[in-house]
Amino acid sequence: MPPPPRTLALSPHVTATGRALAAAARRRGLGCETLREWRAPDGPHGIGSLYAGPRFADAVAGGLGLGLLEAPADWLATLPYELTGRGIEFTTVARARALRRPAFVKPPNDKSFPARVYPDGSGLPGPDAMDDDTPVLVGDVVAFTAEYRLFVRDGAVLTGSRYAVRGVLDVVPLEEDERRDEVVDFAALVLAPGVPPLPSAVVLDVGAVDGRWAVVEATRPGRAGTTRATPTPRST
């Protein structure tokens, strides 16, 4: 039997989000396949979408003929303060190790080390574990009172949800949230012409902090969970 005209592929490690996406794909009459090896399948496959972590996606996307859309590594640091609500620097891990103050430090587009608040730079991976020129984002520590995940295509919010309140998992569909209009209006500012652009498909996280809205981060759609909890003190 020939493969379906379009199939969703999942990594070997299937998460709750992956199962939800597979169920949604099947409801739409699409195929769904869990890849068991770290390479594209041989022969015709019909795979047109991929949900996977960054390392697996990087390993198989080329063989599947798929492009991995991702925000530029320095995107957050290029946004104006009015959209971030905090200072954010795009720098190297070597410079970040010299920090002598608390800061939220994260790899821009992967999970090569934990993204969290570090009391100072001494807790970051050392030269024996990570090259000095590895890029990182360093942000001021802020406390988001509510956080939302928005799925964006061609500059428009298609759907989303609130996923945390004061750092505690608290999921509500965007359409049912009382602050839905505020969230969408702020997202429109982030996606407006003249603002550093994002890819045509992206996940945008925004949150409320100090009585105003701010960008949390932008994530590759193929690896973003539908919801997630985050520690209250954070930034980038």
C-alpha cells in the first residue's frame, strides 16, 4: 500500500505532546509514523512533518527533505526593551562565566546545558565541557506572573494556551483565557513589520511581568511542547 499523501513523523522518544499531535493528525486523515532509527527511512515515505527534539531533528531532517525553521540565535537580544522588559545580551559562554551576579543563562536554540537562573557564572559548563565561543543568551532575572505559548504561522497567531501562572503549571486554552485579547494584541506588536523577524512558522512564548507584557522566547515548532511549566524567576 502506498504511504499516505502526508505523514507526521515522531522521534523514538514519544512524549505526551507527540501522542496528542499524532491523534490530531489521524483525525485529519493524515498518517503518523514513529521513526526507530536516527536516519530517514529508505524509499518513499510521505513524511511531510516532523515532531522531535533538536538533536534527532537535526539528524533526520535533511534525509526527509524537511527544513527546520528556527529563530536567529540572537533574536531575543535584538528586540527593543519595550518588548522584552529586561536586559538581554547575546554573548559567549566564556564571557558568561565571568558573571558575578545572578542571571538567567541559556543556549539560544538547543539544550546543551540547563537554562535557568545562575547565582553567578561559576556554575556554567567549564572549558573542558564546552568551547569558549559557544553562544549564550544572558538575561536579567524577572518573575513572570503568567506565561502563554502561541503557535504562529505567516505572522498570525493560529492557536495557543496559557501554560503557567507564577511558575506553576496551569493550562487554559487561549480562547478560554480572560486575557486572550491582551495576549494576541501584544503578539501583534512582536510580529509587526520593522521588528526583528521570525521564521514563517514559529512558537512564540510571551508573559506578564511587572504589570506589562514581554517576550519570553521563540522556539522551533517541531520541538515545542503544547504546554510546559517554568520556574518563576527567569528571563530569556
